[in-house]
Amino acid sequence: MSIVLYHHPFSRAATVLWMLDEVGVEHELRFVDIMKGEQKSPALVALNPMGKLPVLTDGATVVTEVAAIGLYLADRYASGKLAPALDDPRRGTYLRWSLFAPSVIEPGAMAKAGGWTYKSGAAGWGDYPAMLSAMTSAIGDGPFVLGETFSMADIIFGGTLRYMLKFNMLEPTPVFTSYVDRLSARPASARAEARNAEIAAAHGLKVG
């Protein structure tokens, strides 16, 4: 099998399962026990020098980072379906909000939670209120980031938002919660959630 995902259900690799299901490609999962530090093993570090999950290999190609993996899978296996074509005017919006998740939402939420002191004008993620305003504008009238069209951007951007809401890292505004509910209602999302739960149970992992 060409595609291999190095996975643990309590890592960001859990979101990649949803991506793979939406794309509809066969793949192999290789469980990595992050509780025992297996992500830092020489074999994994050779693939990802950060020593973190997720890691996806597709033949000789290695892709890490959730956003990069999502964009790669959509372009290669679902272009025109989950990724706007290169000449589609929506491509800019698609890339904009896909990359907003790791570059703004994650550090912005961590800065807020950790009480970091910094100059918002110097930080790439700006300030927290501006971040929330931008996120709300991205969803707009919905139902998805690209309006009526669901795309990989919703898994990357929306998956991050869903995670933040789950762990009380963002205020559950009506715009955010209704958007996340729409994403969670997708069959592929539900199947990925169930599969992650099955894997956790099989390895004796408990949530919370």
C-alpha cells in the first residue's frame, strides 16, 4: 500500500484519518506509542526531524504537518473535489484559511491560554480579538469556508476550531458551534471519530 500514516488517536494524526476518508484513498496505519516516546525513535526522526506526529508517506514522498498533509492529499487525490483547481478563483481563499489554522489559530489560542506577553504587531498571529473576528469572517454565512462547497480547508481550519472548542480553548459562539456541528455531521468525520475511538480502545487508551 502506497500511503502510510504514522498515527496515534490522541495526536493531530487523528484529523488526518478524516482527511483520508474524505479523499477516499486506501492507506495503512502504523500505531506510534507517543506515551512511550516512540515518535522520537531514530526511524521516525529520520522521517520528521521534529519527532512529532502526524507523518504521512506516499511511496517515497514524506509529508508532515496537518495542513501540509491535507493540501497534499487534496491536490493529488481530490483535485477539483476537495481542492479548487489551480485556475479556480477560490483557490486563494482555500489556501488562506487552510494556513490560517496553524499559523494564527494555534499560536493565538496558546498565547491567550498561557498569558503570553508580546507585541501583537510583531507576532505573526496578531492579537486574540482580531483572530476571533477573522475566524468568524472566514465562516461567514457558510455553510463552509468556500460557501456551499465543502473542501479540505474545512478539515484543516474547522478541525482546528473543533479541537479548540472541545478543550475550552475558544469561546463557543453560535457561529463557531453551528459550523463545527455541520462538520461533525459529515459521514467521513463520524467514521474517523469512531475509528480513532476503536484504536484507542484496542491499545487500552482512555480519554480524559
